[in-house]
Amino acid sequence: MTTPHIIHTAPHSRVSTLFLSPADVAALVGRQGIAATLQGLAAYIRQDFLRWKSFDKAPRVASHSPDGVIELMPIADANTYTFKYVNGHPRNTARGLSTVMAFGVLADVSTGVPLLLSELTLTTALRTAATSVVAARALARPNSRVMALIGNGAQSEFQALAFHHLLDIEEIRLFDIDPAATAKLMRNLQANPDTAGLRLIACSSGRDAVRGADIVTTITADKTNAAIITTDMLESGMHINGVGGDCPGKTEIHADVLRAAKVFVEFEPQTRIEGDLQHLPADFGVTELWQVLAGHTPGRDHADQVTLFDSVGFALEDFSALRYLYDHAQQLGLGAPLPLMAPLSDPKDLYQLIRPVALTQGASSAIEFA
């Protein structure tokens, strides 16, 4: 049996990828604080939405099964390429697994070198909440103080914290079909000293939760066509933040609610496939959020208008999140180098990685014979 030759490469040929584990991202949030992290992510997301035309965009690539979905979400500008791998399996919790699990890569376009490999499960919850706030700042009434949060699962704390810290929400009315989920959410928020001024009200139904709410956030997990919000639940000036509908056959908002509201989306071609918008024909008019942020079109037209952000999660938000992680992890000294790419002394000779030692040692004499 031959022994593979170990290559000792010159420093200039080494390629190292920064790896961020869930513990690293948690440490980043812990050192910066949840409010500052959410604010920073929101700033990066808004900045990238304002560069909308700079990106090579496409709907995510999805593989569906009876148990859930696995997706790839790629996007790039002239300098940076990113993708996210993410799943959505509602029955996973019964197996001791998260419903949503994700990781992502940030690479240099000029060389293709992957600069960052990071967990994105925790980060997805953070960036989704930050995106919700970016949209609500543009679409909700500026004096909004009461929010209904329907769906109290894994992402609910992040939505609550983002709206409390970044949008001055003072009261959140909670509902989930599983009372244990609501109890979990209340425990987590009440144990956080930063939410001392936040009123939490557990409600007996979705209808009870939305009564008197300025903003309604729906973020349920079941992979079904549901109608959590119907037109008889709407109130003047309400903003609906529809987060849970994110794949074909999974919706939360009745079609008549969309017809009654001014509807905003992230990337229209993707939302028509995956969002609550899938209820409606292709000629139903919507506005992409970047157009509002850039000042090309107004958000709400008047204070009494109902607005709806049909949010399915778009690759641009992960691009922003990965940029944020890469920048701040380096500043804080977090993460570890990962030798993901092959180190080659001669980049044209990949075989050197497995070349037998005997062959390597005899190479010089063979060359002399030739």
C-alpha cells in the first residue's frame, strides 16, 4: 500500500475559510447585545435593498417532499456571491430537530474563494426579524405601539424583540394553537431584562389577538393553506407582516385580505410562487419593497389604509446577514479558520494531494532520464 504524499505549501498558496459555528454567532450576539445586532442587520439589509439593481437575482431552488422542503438561495453582486442551504420540516420537533436549519457561504466573485462558512439557523431568525422591521418602518403607521403575534414558535422571540427595540412596540398580543408555545415565548421574553417595559398578553384566539393591533405578524410553521387572517379581522390602518407563508401550498392570509390591502413583496417572481400571493392571478398588482425604500413609490397612501408585507424570505437578506457576520466576526475575533479548499503548491497539479510518496521521491530521477 502506498502512502499519500503530504504537501507543504508556500504561504501564498494557502486558502483559509472563516467558519462560524452556532456558538460563535451566539457569542457575537451576546457581545454586541440583541438590540444592537438586530439594528445592525436591519441597516445592512436596507443598504443592500437600496442596491437592488446591482444583484444577479433568482427565485430559490426548492426540493419538496411530503415531510418538508430543502432549498438553495443564491445571489451575487459584482464582488460577492452567497448562498443559503435551508430546510423547512414542520414535523421535525417531534424528532428532536429544529423545523428550520440552515448554513450559508460567502465567496469572493473574482476568485471563487469561499471566505465564510457560517451557521444560518439562528441568523435566519435574526435577519427575518430585522427584515420585518425594515418593511414596517416603511409601511406601518409611525405611531404603531401594539402588535399581534400569531404563531409563537422558534422565530417568535426574535420578531417580538425586533419590534420592541427597533420600532417601539409597547404591547404584544400573543396567540398560538399550542398554548405551550405561547408560555415558552412569554417565559423567554419576561426573563429578558431589556423587555421590562413590554406588555405581553396571551390571547385565546387569533381574532382576540388582532383586536386593537396596529401591526399583525403571522409566523406559523404548518405546511398548509390556512386562513389565519380574514377580512372581518381587519382594522383601519393595520399593517400585516405575513412571514409564515414561504412555499407553494403554505399560506396564512385569506385572498380577500390581499385584495383589501396594498401589498408589498421582496422579489415578485419568488413571492408569486411561494407567498400568500399564490392565491391570486398573475396580474394582481404588488410593489417590491426596494422601490419604497429607494423613494420611487410611496408606502401607505393614507393613515387608514391596510398594508401587507407578503414576506417569504429572499436571498438578498441572507447576503446582508452573511456580510454582517463576516465583518463583525473579524472585528471581534470570532470563528476559526477552516481548510475547506485544497492547498496546492502548484495550482495546476491537483493530483499532488494523493501522489504516492515513492512516486514523488522518484520524480527527479525520472525527469533526468527523460
